[in-house]
Amino acid sequence: MKQRGMAWLLAAALLVPPVVAAADLRIVGEHLPPSSMMEGNVVVGRETLKVREIMARAALSYSIELLPWKRAYAQALREADTCLFSTSRTQEREAQFRWIGPLNEAEWVLYGLAERRLTLRTLADARGLVIGTVLGDARDDYLRQQGLSVAPVTQEWLNPQKLLLGRIDLWAVGMAVGSKPFAGKAWEGKVVPLLTFNRVQTYLACNKQLPEAQVLAMQRAAAAMRRDGGMVREQLR
């Protein structure tokens, strides 16, 4: 009798599907100080802190790494366990991801060399000039759609070097509203803003196959941070 009972329990156990723990999320971004950068072997930065706080509040395990933007973007589209930050939420991208945030509000600004004294009133004034962008970035796509000449690079830090060397005429920069991204740089006074040409919100953009429970947990965490001031506190650090 005892043996028959044990056999029945074993059979029943085999019929119950195993409980599978949710896999760690893979968070990817690009090297873009002061938002995301390396400090030793650790990814830090203002937007990085916001993402880490969302993960902590959502009680989700994760890894985080910085890659060239084009590679990071492709990985987030391709791999079901991946989220990308900070991603401009545009009409063209809307259906590609699940959106967590917003993390911030950003302006798209054309910068040029102060010594050239260029004047831009609209994007049309930039025709005939070469604009430095990042390959696969929303600003790159937007300017191409406007019929402007772009010279994309794989990583943002290459653009100020090209601008200073005269290899591009303008640099399309995405910056948090009210921020001073070049403060303390040796070339800070040599590069000046010429035209703000768009304003967008930035998000943590997740693969559409990410489990609904994880998406909802992150969305709730981001909403709570907006209510209690968590987003602003991390921005001011």
C-alpha cells in the first residue's frame, strides 16, 4: 500500500510543470557621460542610477553593460531578456519596445565651434553642413529624414574630437533639459549651442517578449519614483 502511494505521488509530480525562475534581465546602454559611464568595472551615471533604482524597487535581478549604441539597440530588439537605456521614445520606435519611464526629458541640440560664428534659425540653415551623429541613434534617423548630411560614428565621444578637428561642421547632441553636459571639459568654451531642434522623453526600452509580470513591476517602480521624487533625486546627484 505504501509503495502504491509513493508511486502515485511520483506520477503526480511528473505531471506538474516545473517552476522556472525568471532569468536575469540584461540592461544595455552606451558610454555617454554623465548619464552612463564606467567607474572601474562598475557602470555608473545619472541615468544608470535611475535604472538601478527601478530594478531594486521591482525586485528584479539584472546585469548592466555599456556597448556601442548600434549594437546595444540591435541586442534589445533581438533578445527577449534585454532592455536598453536611455532610449528616445519616437513615433518610429513606438511599436518596437515595451516602455518603462520616462527617465528624463531631453533636447536635441546642434553644437558648433564658437570661432566659426555660425547662425542657425531652423534646420534648413544646416543644409550643406556636415553633422556628426551616432549610428542608429534617433537624432541620426531624424536628420536623415530631413534630408541633411550626417557623418555617423559608433560612439558619441568621437564627435567632439571630429568637431574640434574640423572634420564635421556641427554635432547633434541629446542632453537632459537644463543640463550642462560639457561642464569641466577642456574644450567647453570652444563648442557652443546653435539650435535646439527637437524635444523628446527618454525611457528604458525593453524587448516586446519580456514577461508581462516583469514589465509591470518596472512600470510600477518608475511610476512610484515619479510620485515620490526619486527620478529628480537621481538627476541631481
